[in-house]
Amino acid sequence: MDIILVPLLLLCKTVISLAEIVVIADVVMGWLVMANILNTTNQFVHAILDSISRISEFMLRPVRKRIPINAGALDISPVILLLLLKFIEYIIDRIYLKFF
């Protein structure tokens, strides 16, 4: 059982870490676009922005459905998603420590 479960837990932690990086990158790149630091007419920048926003939107959509955003309000869905990911990561750590 340990032969399968431990690598699976480590894989889940890696996927969660990558998801956290994508969400943070999406937020930071959104700020850079709003400040006109990133040129969205550049095809390379546009491709990176599009791919990161598609991945993060896939993860943020369920959070945004449960927490509606009023017009002009601050979008806190990335913060809530990051907290949920950290909570899941903490649960995985506790399960991992149970085996060692």
C-alpha cells in the first residue's frame, strides 16, 4: 500500500504547488497588464497570458460561482483558492506523516 500511496501523495503535492504558481502568476500578470508594463500586442506575451489565464480560470471558476463579485469590488477568489490549496496540501502532509 505504501508503494502506491506515497508517490501518489507526492504527485498530488506537486500538482498543487504548480496550481499555486499558476494562480499567483495569473494575478501578477494581470496587475502588469493593468499597469501597461506588459505589451499584450506581442504574440509571445499574449500566448503566455492566454494559456495561464485559461488554466487559472479553470480552477477559479468554481470559487467564483460560490462567491459572486460585485462590479468594482476586489476579486478575492485567487486568495480563497490559494487557501483551499494550502489546506489540501496540509491534509496531504498529515497523511504522508502518518506513514513515517
